[in-house]
Amino acid sequence: MSHVLAEFVGTALMVYLGDSICANCTLDKTKGHNAGWIVIAAGWGFAVGLPAYLFSNFSNQFNPALTIGLAVAGKFPWAQVPGYIVAQMLGGIVGGVFVWLTYLPHWAVTEDKAAKLGIFCTAPAIRNYPANFLTEFLATATLVFSIAAMGGVKVADGMGSIVVVSALIFVLGCALGGPTGYAMNPARDLSPRIAHAILPIAGKGGSDWSYSWVPVFGPVAGGIAGALLFVLVF
């Protein structure tokens, strides 16, 4: 398997599992309805950690902000950045499609349009664009600095990669996810947002494009800042 294909499959798997956790906790008449934030934060941790383990023999990133940040830090070649980002974004769309298919009967019985959108992408608890941007900036800077300090995403052999990466995403979700839902990744937010827009989801509302720039540019700027901090410190 090529590195670019690994990015596509890994990102699709990450979004499929992570957004399905949100669907299970959010949609009506699911077994996990109203399971709560801790389930979402923990589930997303393992949704990121599992692909990191499965594709540990590749330069597994699954996040354009991380890819750009690692390139800035000198840990990833710039020539490979465009191909990785395209694969990540396409993988995120495919992951969103699988979420829709997995919970197909539950969309029609759920009336809350915002809740349906929130399965695919993030939205702020308080809509304040400068503050929302700052939250995504700081959260992603912390993510990229941590990953870069770990030596890229090849942080450990075997199951250690799941433990370390999952713990990092879990603590970021618990600590920094409250204001915006901690996108920290354009492929985790914009790609499934596109899937939401194009899929025939029963009873869906709009895709909130007026907010969509925040979880794209906030993470990218934060990823660059986190990488530059890594270079400065290390």
C-alpha cells in the first residue's frame, strides 16, 4: 500500500469511527443515545489511535494541519504535502458517507437538524468567531507540538501507538473541546461537512458554511504555530 493510499484509508476509518460515535450518542433510538461527552471524547481518542496503529509502518497523519505542521518542523517533505492533503480530504468524505449508511434508519426519526449536522462536523457552544478561531488554534498547536515532540506519529511500537495517540486525543477533547468541539483537523470537519451537504440525509438542515472556515484555518494556523514552537524548543 502506498503512503497516499494509507492516508486515504486511515482518514476514512478515523472519520467513520469518530463520527459514528457521535451518531450513536446523538441520534434517537440508538443503543448509545445520550451516552455523553466522555464517551465521545474517549471514542474519538481510539478512533484516531486505531488508524495510527494500523498504519504505523506509513507516515500516518490523517490531518492536513498535522501534515503542514510536520513539514514546517522539518519532519515531513513538502513535496508530499499536496498528495497527502488530497487523500485526507477525500477519505474524510468517504468516512462521512459510511456514517450515514450505518445509521440509515435513525436520521428520519431524529428531528433535531443541528444534532444531525453535529455528527458530521463541529459547531461552537457560543458563536464568537475570534474566540472560536483562538480555541481551534490553541488546541491544534498543542496537538501538533505534542506529535512533533513524540517524533512524528511513530511514537511507539505495537500497541503503544494506540495508547499514546488515543490518550493525547482524549485529554485534548476533555480539556479543550468544550468551546468548539475540538475539530483540530480540516479532514475531520470540512470533509464530512461536505458529505452532509451532498448526501440525501432525511430531515437535514443546512451545513453551516458560515462557520466552516474556523475549523479549517484555525487548525492550520495552530498546526504551524505548534510546529514552530517545537523547532524553537527542541
